[in-house]
Amino acid sequence: MTKDLANGEPWTPARSAALYQIDGWGEPYFSVNAQGHVQVRPDPRLDRHIDLFDLVEDLKARGLALPLLIRFSDILADRIRRLNEAFSKAISDYNYSGVYRGVFPVKVNQQRHVVEEIVEFGRPWNYGLEAGSKPELLIALAASQEPGALIICNGYKDEKYIETAILAKGFDKTVVIVLERIEELDIAFAAADKLGIRPVLGVRAKLTAKGIGRWADSAGDRAKFGLTATEIVEVIDRLQARDMLDCLQLLHFHIGSQISSIRPIKTALREATHIFVELCRMGAPVKYLDVGGGLAVDYDGSKTDFHASRNYDIHEYAADVVGAIQEACKDANLEPPTIVSESGRAIVAHQSVLVFEVVGTSEVPVAEAIAPTPTANKVLRDMYEAWQNATPQNVQEAWHDAAQAKEEAFTLFKLGYLSMRERAEAERLFWACCGKFLRFVRGMKQVPEELQDLERIMASIYYCNFSVFQSAPDSWAIDQLFPIMPIHRLSEEPVGRGTIADLTCDSDGAIDKFIDVQDVKTVLELHPFDPTQNYFLGLFLNGAYQEILGDLHNLFGDTNAVHVQLGREGYHVAHVVKGDSITEVLHYVQYNPEMMVESVRRQAERALRNGQITLPQVRLLMRHYEDSLDAYTYLGDDD
């Protein structure tokens, strides 16, 4: 335990928990224990915890190098349970005579072990799968082995996709082909005629109601998928003309991912339920109403309609869905349909934690200012004077003086009036000013706008053993916020401020936006780095989309991954998925490692003949080269 440098009070794990908002975004799965470590409660119904730091040390001892993706299977099971129980309660509360049949969108996390666990954990609720492409349909058909399994087929469809889906009816599955383009109706007709099997069809409606945030355009007139009202009527008429109207059994809509406010969901439900009523009145025996995805995750713990949060919970969501459909069916005197939802993010986000270590830092060189000589250039004397005279009361004026002096110094250097040593002295004085000013700013209740950027300017860079592009691509691509925090040392005050840089040689391979209950922070509170000690950070709630969206920037491949499950005595590792070796990622980009070895060997032999390299050096080079091909793409314990 350390002292809070600001007020002398003891720093506690509870203060770290509050600082990193873990009780907001982590509840009920993640918290901070008395040892100052992040702990995991995979099944909230049980008073059993896993110390995340101890787990990582255990996994390292088993030979699994960081970065390490840890999937907690019991959290996945609990997310499925919570969603289904929320709908069960809503159905009971509203005396709804229909049932709920959720499906998991495979696109959100296609990893085999994840999909297989979803099928296993969802079995008590007849939880199904949604496929958005032909490869995902193949996954769904192989994974869903229970009779009566529900598979929803979305996405762009060709003849083989639709024929495969129709034929799968013979497996005692309910396979629904959702028409998202009017052209797919002709393909479905041709497939039905060819196979002599009547398909189960659905239509995806383009709603005028839109979502909120960056996925708002998933709905509306210019949405990528879905049928307009005119096209839906055409589907009805053409099905009726072929005596196939009974095949139309599902209505689907989707207004986007991560819907952070409940209001757009309510608005969309109102429109969709009217479409459902009209379809039934036109003679279509619609049995399923698929409300799509969008159930959000509270990444920052603020419980607001901010894009990284949500202002509702699962129970409110389920109640609003059930209530809206119940009301529409009651008013129209219709039998309530089976409710289907395609919640993916809310199911798999919490189960995964990426743990990586800090391997180095780049600090701002701050030291006490040293007075220039009386004959030094005036800009140096002005900058020192700004540092010397600065007080909490005049810090804004002092900042103006220091910033102006720095600009003048750099201009003079470019014009040849300052030497390199004098420029270096100007830089040292400016950083000394910034360090002093920052101490004043941290004590202010109201910080002037031009001083608010001092934290970012003075932040250290923490270099970490992972790839943003591989493990958190949404952080780079769409500024997605993920909770990031140390998983240990939480009984110490994190006196440093930093941003995170990965191993790639790309300036975009960095994270400089972090969750905050009020806004978005540009720096993260971190502990001083000691290169002789491990310092582990965790990136949480990253189980949705990140693995499949990850790319091979600089040829950093998939990380090591493990599935951890609670057992009767502690935990056990259910599955280990080894990360990519360098050889594997080279194959991805069409290189032949054996030919590469031979090419380097020939060059080494030529250099040896020419006396440019010694025989021991050749042996060492070839050993390093060949050993590296079998190694993890990230920095490992042997590096």
C-alpha cells in the first residue's frame, strides 16, 4: 500500500477500482481484490473467484507466452443464461403466450471453440445460430446438431447457399432463409422447384426508424440490406400466386449494433410490429418476429447513451421487446409470434480478456530548470523566467510566455541563429516548464482550455507486447473504447500518465483514448515501469468482433488463447489454442519458409567464401533464422 501523493492518504485497491471504473463496466464478473489484483467471478451465482494475475503467471509457467487471450467459458454461459432468463421473466410478466428463441450471430465470433460452447450452453433454451454468409451457414449446420435447432440465414445469398439451407430442413432443423434483396426470391423459387422442397422464408424489412451512433445507417431507406414496403408487398403477391404464402414465416429487422439508447429500439419496435400485423392481415402465417441485434455493452460503465455505454439493461430490453409485440398482437387480435433476437456483442464481449506486458517506456525528459548564463540567447532567459516565476495563480500567463519562447527558439534555430546545443537547452527548459505547470494544473478545479492538453503532452509512452491491429482493431478503425487497466499493483497509486503503443512500426498502432465516466481520457493512469519486474495490462470486453477483424500488420499473428472453466476445485484449462508461429503467418502471405532458409544459407556461404563473415557467425545466423521461423510472432520469454 502506498500513500496518495496528492493528500497523503493511503492508496487502496478500492481506490484503484474506482479510478478504473471496474465496478461499472466489470460488474458482476470483474473486480479488484484485497491483494490489489483484478479478480474474475466467472459464475456470479457462485462465490468463487479467480485471481487474474495468478492465472497469468500459472499459464506462463505452462509455456504460454504473452500476449494471451483468456476466454472464461463460465462467463459465456452466464451471458446466455441472463439473456434467456430476462426474456422468460418478461414473457411471464406480460402473460405472453409465445416463446423466445435467441440466435447467436456467428459473425461476431466465429472461433470454433466459442461457437461450440455457445451451442452447448444454449441447449437448455434451444438457443440457435445466425449465419450471414455461406461459410457461416456451413459452421451453423455442423455445430447445431440438436433436432429442431433454429438457424437464421442472412446476408448475400447465391444458388448454392439457398439450396443448402433448403436441404438442411431434412436434418429436423428450422432453417429460415431471410430475403434481404428482392432478387433472392427468384433464386428461392428456382431452388424449391429443383429440389421439390418448400422453403421456410423470412423478409428483412427496411425500417424508417434508425439506430444511434456509428451504426445508425444499418436501417433507413439507404440501408445495405432489407426490403422496402413495396418489395415486401411484391414478395407477398408472388408467393401467393405460386400458392407458397405459407412459406413466409418470419419478419426480421435490424437497426444497428451497439444501440446505446433504449429509445430507438422502442421506435423500431413500434414500426416493426405494425409491419408484422399487416403481413398477417395479408394472409402470411408469420410465426417468428426477429428483432435483430443491437443489444449494447456498457464498455465505460457510465450507464448513459454515450456510444461506449448503454442507458438500459437486459431486463429493460427484454421487457420492451415483449411488451411492444404483446400490445400489437392484442390490438390486432393475433396469436403472438415466437420472438427471436440476434444478440451477439452482449453475449460474447465479456468472456474475453487480452493480457499483455509492458516492455519499455518513453518518458518526457523533465528536470529542474538550470538558469542560463547571463550571455545566453534571450529566448532561453525568457523561458527560464517563465519557469522561475510560475505560480498556481499565474500559470496560464506563464504557459503563454513559455510557449512563445519555444516557438521563437525553434524559428531562430531554423534560421541559423541558435546552435544545436542552444536548441537542446530550449527543449530542456520547455519540458521543465511543462512539468511544473502540470503540477499546478492537477490541483485546479477549473482548468483553462489551453492547459487541458498538458496531460497528453507530458504523458509517457508505454510500449506493449501486442498488436492493436490484430487484437483490438476496432480501437484503431472506429475509435472503439475498451476498458484497459493493470491487472496487478492496484494497491499502489498509479502516479504515471501514459498512452499505449504496440509492437508494430505503424504510428496508428497505439491507443490514446480511454474510458472515463465523464468523457474520454487521452491518457491512462499507470504505474512506473521497472524493466526487472513484469507489468501486465488487461484489455477487457473484447470478445466481440476483434479476433476475426484482426489483421497481420507487420505479420503479428493470432495470439495464444486459452479457455478457462471453473471446476470443483479451482479452475482448469479446457482448451489451448496456440498462437501463430512466424512460419504460419509467412504461409498466409505465400512465402515458402524452406526456400527462404535455403536462400539465406546460399547468401551466408557466399559471404563466408568472400571472407565477410566467419563460420561461427554463419552457424549463429542460421540457428537464429531457423529457430525464429518456429517462434511466436510476438516477443517471447526467449527473446
